[in-house]
Amino acid sequence: MAAERVLRIAIDSAWNAPQIVFQHDQPHSGLFIELFEQIARNSDAKIAWVILPRKRLVGAVENNEADLLCHLNPKWLNLSIPPERWSGLFITQENVIIQAAQHPQHEINLEQASFLNLGTVLGYHYPKLAAQMQRGLIRRIDSPSQEVLLKNTQNGKLQHSIANRLNVEEFNRRSPSGQQLRIVQTVDIQDTFCLLAPQPNIPAAQLKAAIAQLHSAKQIDAILHR
């Protein structure tokens, strides 16, 4: 009998709902878990989770300690990685500016911002705002995770923050009436992809086909609308 194939998927230990829900330090449920499980089924493989802090994820894939790392964009990395090691589209991410309900609502002209303190997540890259951040016109106020960022915005420690719309909507579903975060404006919408190891356990062509099948077979639509 042939040995069962194993797909080693690297995941961020700081991810939160709705992407991943952890129980007893192990991934239990969430949008990304469902997507990863579908990729594994499409690959005829079982999953082995490689759970690491964000700063170690790319290194694990580069060292062939994991086969796949998803929800990345080449623009976010300071590495030159051959195009053939990137999958097609994984999922689209919308970054939005948020604020607590008690603050007056007004859009921010981000291109002309001056000395704006903006809540961000440590280690996250914001290409649309990179130039203003480098010039000091937008000052990052980092939180260790998206969940902490949302809580700090809700309690008024941060007046404005940038966050993933999916996380904001999930956070608002869990928040009492009157304490939901307000989405002020969209900053950008970015495609994200999966990075493949140089020598993955499963052939790269098969992994790419399994990820592409999420969209071609409308599997992702079924998962998103559950």
C-alpha cells in the first residue's frame, strides 16, 4: 500500500477568527482551515500543521520545513523568489480604515496625511501606505496581532487603524451593540497567493492545480457562503 501523502502547511500562530480559531494551541476551525483542508483534498493528501510565529514562517518554507504558506503577496517580502514558486490566486484581502463608534466619522486623505498615528499589526506590510510611512507622514502604532489591534481601536487607545475587513466584520459580530467598530474607508484590495517550498512533499504543479481548483470549481464560493 502506498504511503499517505502529507501536505505540511505553515500557519501563523497569531492568526485569529475568522481566518483560524485555535483550541489548545491547535487549529480547530475557521475560513483558512476550511480552505487548507480543501486544498489537501484536492491534492489527495492529509495535512500536517506547522505552527510558527509570523517572522519564522517564510524561513520555514524556504528551508523545506513546510510545503505551503498561504495569504502572502510577493510585494510584502524583501526576498527575490522565482515566479514558479508562487501559486495563482488564494484569496482577496480588503484593507480598511476603522475607528471606534464614539469618534466622529470622516474619511482620511491618506495621500496627504500629515503626522497621522495609525494602528497597524507588527510585521504586516501596507504597500499602499509605504511611501507616507517612510517619510514619517503616517506613524505606525503596532499591535502584536489583529485581535489586539481591534480591541485597542474599540477602547479608544487608537483613533484610527488599518485592518482586514473580514476580521473587522467578525469582531463586530462578537461585540455588544453600540461598540462595533466603524469602517471609514477602503485603503486597498490585494490579491494573496501561496508560496511553495523549493522542494515540496507534493509536486509543485499538483499543489498549484489544487489551489487553482478552489476557484475553477467554485469551492471557495461554497466555503465563503457557509
